Amino acid sequence: MAGTAGPVWGRREQQDFRSRVRGTLLGAAVGDALGAPVDGLDLDTIRRTHGAEGLTDLAPAYGRRGAVTHHTQLTLFTVDGLIRAQVRRDTGAWHPPTDLHRAYLRWATTQRDWGPDERRKEDGWLAREEWLYARRDPARPLLLGLGDATMGTLDAPKNPGEAGPEAAARSAPFGLLVGWDPQLVAQLAVECAAQTHGHPVAYLAAGAYAVVVHALARGDSLDTAVQRTLALLAARPGHQPVTDALQRALGAVRQGMPGPDRVTELLGNATAEGLLSAAVYCALVGEDVRHGLCLAVNHGGPSAAAGALTGGLLGALHGETALPPAWLAELEGRPTILELADDFAMEMTQGPALHTPATSSPAWLTRYPRGA
């Protein structure tokens, strides 16, 4: 892919970018963890269990408070794949969808094996994190799409009838490629979504979400980010359902007090474009990050995905310091998420100091091998 030259990074710009990268990844994970205990429960059940206001704090899921689901797992492997793509560029090989597919296959291994295989040095450090070897109700299209080594493409997508939100929910990291043109960000997110979710609604929602995050990470307001995304979507075949969903989110902001009924209406049948619409709405109307995330998870739909999508937007918009500290303190995998976020920020701002075709940091290549 051409046209990916990055910006000039001063110290202030690097610090802002790192805060937004951390905010995006931690925000998506916190939203995922907040929604996990009530995922798929109807609103009456949520209120009977957690009170009249619904869920307003982390609650136990998978045996602990702050547990994340497969959405966060796959988001982390998305980041890993993007770093690996940059590192492999030194070899003359430059096809990021292939590097992302290899990363997603490493995630699929965590869903089958009991723990990491220390002999597989080419897997890099993330695949050796033992806490990731936990099955957190991964959606069937993910396991089917990554069940063999064949990579789905736009011409031959995996699961062409699947329109669920799982591909979008792992796509925030594409938006953190702030040196890329938005069209390229959208294209990469779309191509990688088609590896598991081949319905146009699913892969275009993933592309649209990545472009919204991209604009936020560059400093735009959320409203401006959505408008930019709508303009970009207009040239894409099959865009209308996703375009309509984003426009419904903008329109809903002016329709009275936010609440579960409004979110449920935007969710529709809980396919990808509905989740995207609800997430944008919750991020727009939330009084703060906590309020926006609580609004995103209190409904009868896929609360973990809605929380993850909303959290990624709010984190990219406000940076890490806006996230609720008490929730971060209990978040599963927080040290890993922070380490990966900082590695991503360092790679994107200082990559040439870490590796070139002629010379490279051995420690960096151990973490992010140029192999598979």
C-alpha cells in the first residue's frame, strides 16, 4: 500500500498520540468488560439484577470483575499484526492484510491450546501471554473464518452471510494509523473484516468505525469524524445501510433525553451497522466516559460489543486520562494492554530508530519477529 508516510513527530505530538492509543485500547477493553456480565440479557433482567438504573459498575463475568471477552483479545492481536506489518516492511514484503491474518490465526490458536508454546519464537511476545488462552464465548463466524489457513478476501470472503459486529469490534487499531490516508485505513479494515465477516454490512461497518477512530485520533470532534466518514463511505458499493445507520445516530442526538429505548431502537437487529450507530450515539450523548459506557451496555442486545465500540471512540476522543480509574484498576490484562499500546505508539512514531532494512534492534525483532 502506498501513501502511508507518517507525520513529523515532536515530543508533544508523541505524547498526545500515545495517550490516544492507550485511551482507545483501554477504552475498548473497559467497555467490553463492563458489558460482558449482561451480554444478551434483556433490560428487565439487567434491572432486576443490578437495580433500577441497570448496570452502573463492573460486575463479575468469567469468574472475576473486569474480565474481557474475545473482542478485546482480537483487538490486541490486531495491534500486534499492525506492528508486525511495519516490521516486515523492511524485508520488501508489504501486504498488511496477510500480516493481520497471521495475527488472527495466532489468536485462534489461543482458543484451541491450553497455553503458549515457548518453542514458537516466531509468534512474538503477545502470543505467549498466558491470560489470553481463555475462551470468552467467541462468535461462531470467528472460529469458522479462522479455522484454517485460507485467508478471506473481498473477492472471496469468509462467511459471506455474516453481518454481525465482531469484525467492527476489533477494528479500532486501524484508526490509529494516523499517518495513513483515511481511504487506506478504510480499505485495510474492510479487507481484514472480510477474513471472518463477509457480508458488506459487516465489513463496511468495520471500515467506517476505523475511519471515525482515525479522525478522532487526529484531533477531530466526534461529529466531524462521523461527517468525514459519511463522505468517504459514499463512494463504496453497498454503503447505504451503514450510511443510514450513522445518520440515524446523528439524528437521535436531537430526539430528547438519552436512554435504553433510544439505544435499542438504534441497535435494530444487532447487526454491525446497528452496533456502530448505537456506539456513535452513546459516545455523542454521554455526559462523560462512564455515562456513555453505561448507556452503551444497558439494553437487550450484545452489550460487550456495544461497550467495546463505544469505549474505543471515547478513548480515542479524550485519551486515557478520561477513563474511570476504578474500572481501569480492575481491568483484566491491563499491563499487557498498556505494554502493547506503548509499543504501537513507539513503532508508529519512532519505527526507523527501531528497525531498518540494514540494521535493527534485536530486542524489537524478538518481540515482533519478521517471520510468520
